[in-house]
Amino acid sequence: MGLGRQENTLEKQIGCVKYTLFCLNIVAWMLATSLFALSVWLRAEEGFSNWLTILQAQTFYIGVYILIGTSIIMMAVTFLGCLSALMENTLALLVFLGTQVFGFVAGVAGSAVLLDYSTMHSSLQPLLQRSLTYLVSTSEYSHSSYVLNMIQSNIGCCGATGPWDYWNLHQPLPNSCRDTVSGNCFFNGCVDELTWFFEGKTSWIVGVALALAMLNVVCAILSLVLVQAVKKEEDEAQTYRH
């Protein structure tokens, strides 16, 4: 009677962990799909891509590529998680656990790289500083003037660090450096303004990626717990037979 009661309790515990893991995999699939959609949207946005090409800051996309690849793998892996949990297959659960560790590492790495090219005091700012300073120094040419006017009028900024960039480089201050309503000069440099613009584009993607990474940790722990519980159930069943 005592052994039967213990087996019944263990079976209930396995069922609880199993269906919790199944539900979490559904949530993980939704997060991975959202991450894939947001990352592809950011990469495919034509205007944004043109700006990065002009400013020679395409390294911004390294983190995006990592997250796209991670999201695709995680979308496929969630099906393995659901099946291995329902079937209580220890080998499949261990493989699934390994994929969760990979997903956590890849998600955090992709988020870190993306943040390193889209936030203040990051690797993005020296790239923007170099490109914008060159454009200001050659603003007498039509291409440089066109690019600067496009950025300055759309973002509401002036020069790389401010209007003094034009004065220091002995270039005339363009009309795009002035507010069209008040006529006052923009004092914010385009390096900071563009960084804030890029940061706004990536904040949601990084948030979803980190949420998925944390869910990978939870799923990995539950998989390990389920493996141990299934092994214990098998050992008790063998002991009972003998």
C-alpha cells in the first residue's frame, strides 16, 4: 500500500512537470516567432538599411543575424520539447536540455552584440563619428550635402557633435541645421541623436530575446527535473518487479 501510494504521488509530480514544460514550450514558440518577425523586419526595413549603408555602420546587423538564427532554431526546438515531455523520453529530454543551453547562450550573445551597436557609449558611436565628420568635411560636394541634409532634417540634429563641427572644419552651416519653425540651430549632434534612434529600434527586440533566454533556463531546469523523475519511476518499477 505504501509503495503504491508513493508511485501515485511520483506519477502526479511527473504529470505536473510534464504539462508545465509543454505549456512553457508553447510560450517559447510564441516568443521565438515574435523575435524572428521583429529581427527580419529590422533587417528588411529599406530606409533604415540605407542609412546604415551610407554611414558605413553595417556591423549593426551582426547581432540581428545572430538573433534571426537563434529564433529559427528555437522555433524548431520547441516541438522537440513538447514531444519529449509528452513521451517522457529521457534521451530526447537531454537533447532538448542541450538546445536550451545553446538558446540561452546565443540569445544573450546576440542581444549583447546588438546593444553594443545601438546604445550610448557603444561601438556604434565611433563609427558614426567617423562617417559624419567625413561628411561634414566634404559638405561642399553634392553627395555629402544631400546625406547630411537628409539626416539633419529628419532627426533634428547638426553635425557629428554639434554645429561647431562646421565651424571647426571651415564649412558653411546648412539650413537643415536649423529648426524650420523657430529658425534656431540644433545643438544636438547627429551621433547622439542617431544612437537614440537606433536604440529605440532595437529595444523591443532585445527585450523579447532576453525573455526567451530566461525561458530557456526555466525549460532546461524543468527538463532536468523531469529526467530525474522518470529515471526514479523506472528504478522503482524495476524494484517492484523484483
